[in-house]
Amino acid sequence: MLTKKSIDDFAVFGGEASFDQPLHVGRPNIGSKERLLQRINEVVDRRWLTNSGPCVEEFEQQLRQLLGVGHCDSMCNATDGLQLAMRAMKMHGEVIVPAFTFIATAHAVQWLGFTPVFCDVDPRTHAIDPARVEELITPRTTGILGVHLWGQPCDIEALAAIASRHGLKLLFDAAHAFNCSWRGRMIGNFGDAEVFSFHATKVFNTFEGGALATNNAELAWRVRRMRNFGFAGLDQTDALGTNAKMSEASAAMGLTNLESLQDFIETNQRNYHAYRRGIEGIPGVRMLEYDASEKCNYQYIVLEVEESEAVLSRDSLQEILWAENVLARRYFYPGCHRMQPYASTMPDIGSRLPVTERLARRVLVLPTGTAVSVEQIEMICGILRFAVSHGGDIAQRLGGLRAVPQWAGRI
Ligand code: T4K
């Protein structure tokens, strides 16, 4: 129950915070601690800690089954998985990526010495806009790297058609899309390959980790070798490789969390509906809706704030929430193109990325997952509703707070 009666009660103005502990976006979901510790015990007893041990083998087999895909190879994280995929697919030159994504997508391309070419996104889904992709293709383009942002599949059909028309490779960054589907088929089966993240903050985690899924046997074979320094036998490498292997401890976490995956998703779904009820009708605040006819992990609660209607900006709402101990995040502000090294090498690119620029100003992501209860969500929504209903006064006071010089309290 929201106890705030006037705007003086907001923590940002000196009132008591609504939560005594911080609520994080991306608090890890963790399955049975007993099962995990039992598995770790077995790992230690076996003295087989990494390099395709039995936990990794079993984990990969379960992933293949869950996704209905031919090959699914674990990785130490998704960033390395993306790099391995691009190298194994023989991409080079320019790779088209959305500008509105986590920076890892762009950095993976740049790290390989290729050029990420930033593409604008669809204002409705926030995913790479196929209509814009085609305009960016040059003779140097070798691939498209789409991102299933927030777990919503890209326009896979349109991207596949463009890739095939221009002879380009098609890779998907599926970091957010584990256990999601497109037209009834699991993500992991599309493009030349798809890469998942199992980072601690994802719906399903292996501490750090990821996986590359593909139905291309030859590509999978190349990736598996590259993942282990390029070894083709005990004493020989047959190509340049790196170390992108998952450890047995991470796979033990993966096996344990797979047993609870459906519980995590049900909790996320419950939270999503609680947020929908709580956000509905707040002027200027819109929540991203997932397609109920597809499998979805509901891991991200994504708001868009229209300042002219809410009277408060997204940043003001974030400031209010943080003071209340709700650590809402401005993912993916300010857009990859405005982060280094890209901001220096392509300083004027923002003008052709209007949707990215707009979303980077408007999007706010709220806490969910097994660490957040429905009561807490109702409280968060209550804070937002109360703040927006006093938007004018709050904006004025926040403006006043910022106008006070740093030294003012000290004299
Ligand atoms: N592609 C996309 C589209 C991605 O979103 C990501 C990763 C990648 C590729 C690359 O995947 P990996 O190589 O990581 O497998 C976090 C994650 O570090 C990052 O993995 C994730 N995307 C991104 C969306 O979120 P930050 O910079 O926001 O992390 P941080 O440290 O601020 O943590 C977020 C919140 O989670 C904090 O409030 C604290 C909380 N937290 C975090 C950790 C690690 C916990 O409560 N416990 C924890 O153990 O990037």
C-alpha cells in the first residue's frame, strides 16, 4: 500500500524510502540451492572442472532438446559466442547491427576488427527495422546481426529475405530470448545461428555463460573447435581458436536452473500482468506488451515515458524511483552510437537513427523476476501513478533542486 499523501513524502524530497532494500533489475533467479551444491560437490569429487565435462555435455543435450535444434554449444558468455559465430561464419567488413541494444552487440563486431553499421529500430517492437537494413547494404557488407530485444523476435522473415537476396550471413543476438518462440518454433532455430546469454541478470543463468544454437552441422563443428583454441585432436589445431568454454560449475548451475525455468517464467508472467494492471491508465506511461500467442520469458518490464503527457521526463521518474530504492534502468541509453568508440568515429550518425534516439530518451526498465513480489509491484506502480498525478509540481521542485548550487548546503 502506498503511504505517500503528498509530494513531500517522496524520498527524493526527504521522505522515507518505500523499500528498505534495493529492488534491482536483473536480480538472479536461482533454482534449488541443495541440487546446485550437490552437483558442485560431484564436480569437485570428479576433479573434472572444465573442457567438456559431464555437466556441460548433459546441459548441452538438454538445451538441444528444449530448443528442438540440431546443435547447441555452451559458451563462457554471449559476447564471446557472438564473436565466435561471426568468425566461424566468415563475416568481415561491415556488419549491420541495431543501434538500440546492449553495447555488447556492437562491441562484438568491432572487437573482431569489423565495422558495425548502426541501423534504426522499429518504434513498436524496438527491434532492428528491416526497411532500414536494406538502405545500409554496401559492397563491404557481409552480414546482419539482429537482436531479439526484450525477448521479442525480430522480423525474422523480412531479415532472412534480405540476407538471401544480398548473399549475406544472418546472425541473431538472442541474449534476451531464451525460451521464446517465433511462429511456434523456438528461438535458436533461425538465421545461420543464434546466440543466447546466460548471464546472472538473464531469466535463466549459469552465473556467466551463453550458448550458440544452429541447425548447420558444419558451422557448429567449426564453432566447437574455435571455442577450444582450435584444437582438432590432442596436439594439433586446425584453425585460429580462443577459449570460450563453459566451466562445469556454470553447467551445474545451468542444469539446476533448467529444473526451475518454468517457475521463473511463471513468476515473470505473474509480475508482468501485475505491472500491466498497475500501469494501465497512467498518462504518458506505456508498457511494452508481449505477444501472448508465442512462448515468451517476460524477463523485461519495459516502459516508454512520453514527457509531454506525463509532465515528468523518464529521467525524473527514474530519479524518484531510485530515491525509493527501486533501481529502474535506462536500458539502452544513450544508444550504442553515442558510446565510445563509436561516438568519436561516427559523431553525426544520430540524425539517421531517430527512433533509437527517441527510445533512448523514453525507455525505463523496471525490476521483475523471483526477487520481486506482486505487493512490491503494486507499490512501484502506486509510486509512478502518484508521481505522474502530481507531475507539474514535482517537475518544478526537481528543477529547483537541480538549480541549487552544489555549495549551497555548506554555507
Ligand atoms: N546482447 C544483448 C542484447 C545483451 O543484453 C547482452 C547482455 C549481451 C549481448 C552480452 O551477454 P553476456 O556477454 O553478458 O553473456 C547487464 C549484464 O551484465 C549484461 O549481461 C546484460 N546484457 C545487460 C542487459 O545487463 P549491466 O551493465 O546493466 O549490469 P549491472 O552490473 O549493472 O547489473 C544489473 C543489475 O543486476 C544491477 O542492479 C545489479 C543486479 N545484479 C547483477 C548481478 C551481476 C544482481 O543483483 N546480481 C548479480 O549477480 O549489464
